[in-house]
Amino acid sequence: MNLITLSEPHGAVAEAYHSLRTSLEFSSLEKPLRSILLAAVDASTDKTQAVANLAVVMAQAGDRVILVDGDLRQPRHHELFGLSNAQGLSQWLESGGQPPLQTTSVANLRLLTSGPVVGNPVALLSAKRLGERLSELTALTDYVLIDAPPLLSVTDAALWASQVDGVVMLVNSGSTQKAQALRAKSILERVQAHLLGAVLLNAES
């Protein structure tokens, strides 16, 4: 598993993720944050690594974390953690029942993979259904972290954003343009998402 928070746990990048975790913890003092979407602005952002690294540092700090691969189009978390994707979110959204959570090699961290790719992901992502499933997940853990397709690519992330407790926008240094970030912010505002802030990735140290 190639995650910098595991390979270089005392490095500057890992420390940045710890700082992000602390910021989220303080944000939850005003309003409970149980479910958080990390939303990439555009496809240039390595959102999978960002979400997984945050999940790792939260779990290392003693939080029980469920990481949800909500990207039903290009899922990657099962590969990152070396787990099966035979069952996952796509089936659970449709059929309900017990969520097919898998344990990872990181204590306190469980993964809900995307499940088999479906022909029309948006059809599964109704606000009512997402709200119900998120309630079920938050009852099982301290935090639910969600990865989804980029905000400017498809509507999936906006649907998730409308149902979670908070959204962190991911911006890629050097490639995400200001106009793109503003468009993504307006999408979140239209669905009345609770925008917690933005994180700049791949910035020069």
C-alpha cells in the first residue's frame, strides 16, 4: 500500500494530513461532523491518495473510520488497499442490508469499496437513498470519509455533498485554475453543502 502517511509517518506531508485532521476536529465543535466528503475540483487532483491518507491519520489517532469509495465510475481504493471489489457500495445502495465493509491493514479503518461498475451510477445516487445509507454508516463509526468523482466532471459529488455533514474541496496546485475552483464552489453552494474549506495538494514545500 503506497500511502505516504504509512511510508513516511513523520514526514512533512504526513504532518500536513495530521493538521487537516486537527482542523476538522475543531470544526466539529460548532456542528457535529460525522460524514465528510473530500471533493476534488477537477480530474487533475489525486483525490484517492488524499482521502486515503486522511483516513489513515484519523484512524491512527484512535478514530473509528469508514472510508467510502463513492466513485462508481473509476474506483481505485480497492486496488490501493489490496482488497476485493466484488461487493460494495453499488449493490448496497440498490439492495440495502448490511454494508459490505472490509477491514484494512490499518487499525480502526474499514473500507466500503465501490462495488461492480454500473451502467448509470446517478440512478443509484438519489438524495433520499444517500441520506438513509449515510445514517446507517455513521451509526457504526466515528467518521465516514467519502471519495467521489470530481465536482466539474459529473453530478455524483454534488449529490453526495447535499447529504454529508461537511465538504472539503481539493485543489491541485499548478493545474486547477481559479475559474474552475469558483465553479466547483458554486456547485456546492447550489446544493447547500456545508463547505468546511479547501486543501491545496502538491504545493511546493
